[in-house]
Amino acid sequence: MKVLLDTCVWGGVKDDLESIGYNVIWSGDWEKDPGDIEILAYAYKEKRILVTLDKDFGELAVLHSYPHCGILRLVDISAKQQAIYCQKILERYEKDLLDGAIITADNKKIRIRLNS
């Protein structure tokens, strides 16, 4: 599975996900931040699930109809726990994400907005 980690996601998540076979790009490795619209467009073009802490990507997708290949938003998840949450959610909801779902996960619940 191909994943794009937003800059706000802890960079160590890249290594953790790669170690279990994911194809991961972390936008924190880029020379400059191109902005949310370009990051979302890049993820869509590359057919990558976008993992972020930022609610703006969901707003771009839902309110402004920007295309995407699935968005996973982590809320109040510590840096050290982000990789664990990513792995579990990516494994469990892979099909939904690849079908364009937007998933928001915090310590207590997971909300799934299926692509309609």
C-alpha cells in the first residue's frame, strides 16, 4: 500500500511503516511545503493514502470536492503511538480508504466517512 505522510505526522512513522512493507513518502523530507492543496493533489496523482493530523484535508475533500485516494486523520495521538495507529487502521480499513474514505481516529473512537 502506498502512503503519503503529511509533515505534521512524526517522521519516525515512515521508518516504522516501511519496515512492515508499506511504500511511504513523508512530505517533511521535501525541500519546502507546497501547501495542503498540492499535497492532496500529489497523494491523489500517486494513488497514496494521505495520513495527517490536519483537519483541512478533509475540508478540501468534502467541502471543495478535491479528489483523493483516502485520508486518515489522527487526532491527539502521541508521536510514539502514531505508527501503531496507522498500521492498525491501514490494515483494517484498507479497502475503505482506497475507495476514498476519510477516517478520523483518536484514542477513543474511529469515525469513517465513506466515499459516496
